[in-house]
Amino acid sequence: MSVESKFHSHQVVKKVLIVEDEVLFARAVSKRLQKDGFECEHAETLADGRLIYKQFQPDLVLLDMRLPDGNGLDLLAEFVAKGVATIVMTAFGDVSDAVNAMKLGAIDYLKKPIDLEELLLVVKKNERASELQNSLDYSRQRNTHATDGIQLIGDSPAMQSVRQQISRISQLSAMTDVVPPTVLIIGETGTGKDVAARFLHAECANSDKPFVHVDCASLPAELIESELFGHEKGAFTNAVSARPGLIESAEDGTIFLDEIGELPLTLQAKLLNVLERRQVRRL
């Protein structure tokens, strides 16, 4: 059933490990990042990078591709497997290294010589993406118990009418030969549309299945589509692994699209297709 109208946590990027054999350059990078509040550690080799990683537990790694004891791609695979966001740094002309790094799961790459301000912008961009992801992951987990103890308060004729409508809809959703209905809940701000949606889910036969609340008005524009529909590995720069979307997460349960009118019209058209076909395709 769909209703129209939002742990492994991704930490905010603050600790940065710089794996780079050019000491002067690494010091300059560290100094610039520290000036903006980042905590930095430096490793000159793959071996040192592994060791310092265990002690430092960075949120982000800046990784050079050509190191004295091997290729940075070897270390990249280890970091990606641990879920650590990694930006690779390649020498001018080493396009193949950058391509291979992105395929292995690097979130971005920079070509040397690197401007320190450009590097800072890239780091901050990924810090912001990490913060947004953390917020969205928290919302997913919070919704796990979203309908516990939900109830409609009041016994006025209007409230009795709402209860009767919810009862009829819940009976429809229990019929195995009928497609669960899509419900439009309308009302002024503060009238309880969210409560009505949760109560409807609690009354349905699929109340043991997920209830996913999507706050359409607050979804970040750059993540809106991937959060709703999910994505496959490599679909875009930060897609280091396949991820189900919020719609897919609500399978056999209820998805509540709060303030759906705030979504871009092109995305509303895609959502309409999902509601009609009852199928979703990841990016």
C-alpha cells in the first residue's frame, strides 16, 4: 500500500588520513585542512597507511596512486571494503589509474598538480554528502518503530468519519485479489495527516511490515532520486555500493510521501509510474 501527502552510521568527515610519499606536499595539504578544522595524519607508504589507519580510524582518506612500496589501488580496495570514503590523487596523464580507482569505489579523484583550495572544496563536498547520508540513515532507522502505539484521539463526528474511512481502506488492503490502494490524505498543516497515515498502516494486515516516512520537502536535491529509487554500484560518483531506495525499503508495507507536491514535476511523473505499475527500478 502506498500513501501520498521520511546502523551502520556514516560519520561526518572530520578525520583525514593523507597517504602520500611527497612529504612537503602532504604537509601543505595537512596544514590547509587543519586550518578548516580537520584532524589529519600522514603516511608515506602503503604499510604506514595500513598501520595508521588502525590507530587513527579516519573518516576520509586522500590516497596517492604511486607509492614507494606499491600501487595505491591495493590500499584503496581495503579502505572501500571497510566503508571508508577515499579520494585518490593521480599524476597528470594517469587517467587509467583514476578510472580504475572509481571502478573500485573511490568517491572522487584529483589530478596533480593539485590546488589546495580545490582539494579543500572536494573534501568539504564529500563531508556534506556524508552528513546528508547520516541524516537519511537515521531517518530510515527511526521509521522502524514509527507506528508503535499510534492512535487517533477524539470522538467527534469528523473523527468518527476518519476512523470509518481508515477501516474501509484497511479492509481493502487485506483482500488478496485486490491491488492495495493508493491513498491521498489532504488537510491543513497540523491537522494530523502524518498520524492518520501511521494509524492506517497500523490497522492494515501488513502492519508488521515497514512504514517508511519520506519528508519530500526536506530531501536534498542532489540525493532525492537515488534516495527514493535506490541505485546500483557506480551509478554516480559516490555510489560505492548498491543501495535500495526508500520505496524499495517499504516493500509489502507502507510508504508515506509527505508533502509530495514539493517534489520536482519530472520526479512526480516517475513516482506516478511507480504507483501505477507497482515496480521500481534503481538508478
